[in-house]
Amino acid sequence: DRKGGAAGHAKFKCPVCGMAAPSLKSGELHWDSKHAKLPFKPEDWSDLHAMHGGTTKGVAVKGAEKEKTIHELKKTEAGRKRLAELEKEKLEKQFQEVKIKR
């Protein structure tokens, strides 16, 4: 359902000017206002949700995944395990750097 900005919240796109509309009814109102000399054909309007495979609905619910701080990791058992893994990786990296210098 979450495909980012390409799909957007508006579902339809005007074939003449590219204006986005949430429904065909509002698309028809736009058409009558801006393109009154041309006949309105709903089948000509692009369905952006079908083209991009979803909407942006719910994108901001979770937000960006960020690395937890050391303070946050210390609060839980899983976090403390992750800290131990990070420390081990850091020591292994330092060992490899020392080994390469020799």
C-alpha cells in the first residue's frame, strides 16, 4: 500500500494539464472549469494508484528507521545483546587494522 510520492494521495490525473484529482467526480468538475470546450472522457484519465501499485496512505505512521542510541540500547536485554555484538565487531575491526599494519 505504501509506494511513496510517485502515486500520491490523488488517484486520477488530467490527460490535458496533469492536474491530480482524488476522484473522477472532482476530475469532472476540474474538466468543466478548465477544459470546457473538450468532451469529458473518464477513460482518458490516468489511474495513478494502479500505475504505481498503491498510495502514500500511512507513510508517516512509522517514520524513518533510525539507529538507537547507546542509552536506548542499554534499556532492554535485546539492546544489551546488540551492544555486545557492536563492541565485538569494533574490536575485530581494530584487530584487523593492527594486523594489516604489521
